[in-house]
Amino acid sequence: MTRYSLVLIGVQLLAVAASPWRAQAQAVVEGVVVDSLRSRPPLPHATVVLVQHNRYATSDAQGRFRFEGVPVGRATIGVLHPMLDSLDVQLPPVAVDVTSDRATLANITIPTADRLYAHLCTEVRDSDGGVIVGLVRDVDSGTPIAGAAVATEWVEHTVTSGRSTPKTVATAARSDARGMFVLCNVPTQVPLSIRARHNGVVAGPARLTLDERLLGRTEIGVSLRDTAARYVSVADTLLPRDEALGTATLRGRVIRADNSPAAYAAVGVVGTGRVTRADSSGAFSLDGVPAGTRTIDVRAIGSAPQLQSLDFATGSIRDTMFILAPPVQTLATVKTTKQRPGGFELAGFYDRRKMGFGAFITEEEIKRLGVLDFNSTLLTMRGVRFTQGLTVGMPMFMRHDGPCVPAFFLDGIRFRVDGPRGGFSYRELEGFIPIQYVKGIEVYSSIATTPLEYFVRELNCGSIVIWTH
């Protein structure tokens, strides 16, 4: 017998021995991974595991998966997904009977939000309550941080006898050994600012709105190296602060939805007092940003304000473009018995006016005066003088030690005009504010009467506060 014949016989024996396996290998297992947390849409990019055979597949954009060549018999299927990991949820494996005569269907459904809420939270859920699951990590190394205090707060209104009474409500948690935290019974319909504290360092806010979803996820980066992160305010404020400057830098450009530059847009870091103005092309650069997760507040006349959370590594420079949406569309006129307050009213404009400090003027009063520009309006207000004449000068206040140049605030944010740290010219500010956009102006010509939130120590003068919404 030749060597070729021996080889051929061996191949035939192997084929006979392998034939049962080959028959079984023609079976197919397929299905869809469904995410019941979002009204049952498909869950893409899930890792589906055929446990006994150590085989893996990834669900496509429609949540579909497929295994071919699966041996006939009992099979167990598991699912892995980053979303489930972030919620600390492990799905029990699904057992199916694989047959060779047809494809075996194995649809897998993520548990409902109510079941997951019960898994994550011990307290009873309010009718409109949701849950936030998050991670606290070192912004530089990515290492999870255990023991961080995480909190958020919001305002609830109680209506009694036709009167609404506001009350601040807060919830808090601590990150576990994996850096994970859970905030239960948070509102699902309002924006939330989530902050973390660890060893005196403040990170956040991370902005999150559940949009009526029951579950949400966020991450907060903490810098353990940037000392300025210890002085970040836990309030949603852009007020000037005197603490140490941070190590990070934010730069970029602000444009509108039509791709035009948002000239002189205000760009600030919430909780730090770090604010700058873009130039006429919308370009800006802001240094001294404390490292970690921060919320950037971007505002420009004629566009809706934007809040965006960004991570800053220690000593990093981050380039970002902000695209501002147009303002909310104005609907047809509707007759009401009470007008909804504007931004300047919510900021306390009328409350400060009642106190009798400073000079105030409203949009209606400006219209009655019939003035045509911003400077002419300022000239009618108590305490304001102009240097070098109306057309080329700028407002000033007269004091016993001579004139001083006031600080300017536009919609509550500092607009630096010829100050010690530089800024824009008054002519740029004047040209940036058409009088028809002005809703109110506050003038404080005395240091003693200037509210704390509008007092600038470096100028040691009064302030002019302009509101456009």
C-alpha cells in the first residue's frame, strides 16, 4: 500500500469521526438585545457571550446578534455592556435549546427602569423621582476615587392657598471603592448640577438632565494636583473670586447656529469667577481654570445661553468650539394676567430698586424718554458723567478723591472695560448694546451702595449693570 493510500484512508477516517460534529455545527443562534430603559429600543454595541463555547458577538445598530456553527443542545447566553457596568447590574444568563432544523431565537431584554431603581435604591421612589449613577475619578490618571462626597440640590415649590413657597432640596452620597455613587429620588424634569468633594478639593458641577428618563449616568473628574481646585465655590456663580488661579486653559471660538461669530460673547467657568469675553471674531482664551470637571457658561446677546461640562487635566490646554443656538422662538401673542419674570427680574433687579440704593431704569422708562442710544440713556441716570465728551468718552463717577471708572456687568457677568487686567474699550461695549435690547440698567456710583455681587475690589469704584434679557 502506498503512502498516498495511507494518507487518504486517514483523511476518510477523520471525516467520519468529525461528521456528527459537522452536523451539529450548522445550527444558528440569533436574536435582538432590547433596552427597556428607553421604551424598548434596541441596544447597540452590547457584547453577547455564548458561554459554553467561549464565543462572542457584538450587537449591531438594531441590537441584532448572530452565532453560526453552534453545536446542537443546551446553550447559555450572557450580555455585557458598559451601561450595565455603570449601573452595577449583571443580567442573569439566558438558556436556550439549539436545534439544527431552524435558527434558534434568543431575544434578550434589559430589566425595566423600575426594577433597576429598586436594585439601586432602598428608599421608596417618588412619582417623578429618578436615579443618577456616576463615577468619581482622578482627572489626570483616570483612577477611581473612593470616599468622595457627591451632592446635588434643586428647588421644589409647594402651592398652598394659591401661593407658591420654594424650598431647596438636596441629596448626597459617597463614592464606593470603585469610585461609583448613586443619587436617588432626584427630579427627572429639571437640570441638575452635581458636585464632588474629596480631601478639600471641589469638582464640578457636572450638568445633567434626565429628560423624564428614570436613570442617568455621569462622571466627575477630580484634580488632586491643582491647588486652585480647593477654592471653587459650590454655588452656581460667576462672581469674581480672589483665590489662586488654576493650571488649565480654555480657548476656542464661539459661533452662532448660522456659523457667524458670536462677537464679545461671555465665556465663564461656573464656581470660579473666571470669565472672559470673546473678540469680534468670537475667539477667546481663558487661563487660570482649576483642573477637574467644570461647567462652562457661554452667553451672547441674540442667542440662547449654553452650559456645557468639560474635563480639564492639570496644566492642560483645551480647545473647544461653542455653537450657540438661536433664542427660543417667540410664539403668537397670548393674553395673560401675569407676565413671567425675565432674567433681570429673577436676578433681583426690582428687589434692589426697592432698597433705594443706586439708580435704576427699565425698558419702559427708556421708551418714554425717547432716547436713541445707550450713552444718552446713561446720561439721564443719577451719578453718571462722561469723560472727553459724549461721543468719545466713557462713563465715570465723581468722588471726593477725583473721578473713577466703574465696573461694567452685562447680564450679570463682568465685562472688562479698560481695567487693570486689560479688556475692551468702552466704545466696543457701547456698540455691542443696541438700546432696543436693554431691559434694565442699574447704576451704583458709591462703593458703600454697590451690591457685593457687583463690587470689584481692584477698581475700588461703583458699577453699572446692564440687562438684556
